[in-house]
Amino acid sequence: MKFEEIEAVMRKNESLSEQYILPGNYIVVRLDGKGFTKLTKEKLTLDKPFDEKFGRVMIDTTRHLFNTGFKVIYGYTQSDEISLLIGKDDQTFSRKTSKLNSVLAGEASAFFSLQFQEVCVFDCRTIAIPNLDMLLDYFCWRQEDAHRNSLSAYCYWTLRNNGFTAKQATGKIEKMPQAEKNELLFQYGINYNTLPTWQKRGVGIYNKEIMKPGFNPVTRETVDCVRKELFVEKELLMRREYRDFLREIFNNE
Ligand SMILES: Nc1nc2c(ncn2[C@@H]2O[C@H](COP(=O)(O)OP(=O)(O)OP(=O)(O)O)[C@@H](O)[C@H]2O)c(=O)[nH]1
Ligand SMILES: [Mg+2]
């Protein structure tokens, strides 16, 4: 076959293999640290179950993803994962899932690795979401997951710090209802309700309108201007109130 013929076949196969997020759907992507259980244990020196620097770097990585060419409306991070809402009408890379996944995973992995001077890798998946209700369900689901995991992680490490082996600690909390987990922590002097909100509910990031003093060169006066700035919300509300908070952000886009 001639070069031109081979090229035509290859390009056809390549384009027929592509998947796209259909028009009118919201684009949600979720990135997750690959093998972070091992990585956090063996390569990074971190506090357990939550580490201030790790949490800060996850926030900074999420902020970085707002500047990678996609129209990111909302970012949410908990543990080693990041979810992003990308605008319904965003046409970047013609909405090709392979481009979304590879570019965002690459950007997050590179940025995060530089902060720890260690090779750290994120995977990325893209999810099409057809309506607002499902979108709100998605983000509420990730927050509920954060809440459950943080309660379990606190129980696990409290038991480990009090003489339980890994197997014993896992076995003890495996089927324990949430109320009992709260009680268990209380017995060891930990009030789960007073722990930092970001550890229990994750962190939300979005562009928020703020008033900033600006200078009018014509009148030479200082005037208040409305600016949009990336805002990090570490005190997220929960359940219905979180849903209402998200609806307001999403409706403004
Ligand atoms: N020490 C510490 N570990 C953390 C912190 N945040 C997340 N992790 C770790 O990140 C891991 C995330 O778990 P998963 O994403 O379920 O598992 P994984 O090992 O990354 O595996 P895959 O995601 O399937 O590749 C947890 O097991 C924690 O050990 C933190 O603040 N401190
Ligand atoms: Mg992971």
C-alpha cells in the first residue's frame, strides 16, 4: 500500500475509535490518585488519616486544572480524588473523551508530582451527565463518600494507635453503623463533629464574584469593581444545603 492509502486507513480507524460527550450533556471528570495507599505509606511522609500538606496540594492541583484550557465551573476534592464540572457548551477538543482524560490526567500528575518531588500518577474518567438533577446527585454522592470514608479512616487509625493490628481494626469497623463509629471515637476522646470540615466533607472550588477596589484612569478615582476570582470553600454545607449551594453556582453558568 502507498503511504497516502495507509494514512487514510489509519486516520479513518483512529477517528472511528473516538468517543465524544454528546451535545447538551454536562461533562464531569473524576481524577483519582493511582495506588496512593502504597504511595502515601512508602514514599510521602504524611500524617494519618489526614495530612495538611497533602490536602493543600490536592487543592492546588484542582486549582491548576482550572487553567488547562477547559471551561471548568466547579472543582471538588476529597482524599486522593478530584471531580470537575466542565461546561455543557464547552467545545474544547470537540469533547473527545480521550483528550479530556489524557490531558487532565497528565496535567494533574505533572503538577502534583512537582509538589512532592516524587512520581505520582492520577487516572481520569469522563462521565456524561444529561440533566441538572443528576449533576447535583453526582456531587452529593462524592461528598457522602468523603464523609463515610473519613469517619472510617478516623476509627481505623484510632484503633491502630491504641494497639489494634491492621486486621483487628479493619474487622472491628467493617460492618459498624455510622452512629457506633461516632461513639467509638468518643470513647477514645475524639469528638468527630469538631474535626476540620475539609476532612469530613471535602473542599469545593469555584469562581466567585467579589468586590475589589479598582482605579478609573479617566476620573482618577478609586471605584469598586466586581471581579471573578477562584475561591476555595473549606466549610462546605451538607446534603440538602450543599445541593442548594451547588444549584446556585451551576445556574449562574
Ligand atoms: N496518610 C494519608 N493518606 C491519604 C490522605 N489522603 C488520601 N490518602 C490515601 O489515599 C488512599 C486513597 O485510596 P484509594 O483511591 O481508594 O486507593 P488507591 O490506593 O489510590 O488505589 P487506586 O485508586 O485504585 O489506584 C487512601 O487509602 C489513603 O491511604 C492523607 O491526607 N493522608
Ligand atoms: Mg486512588
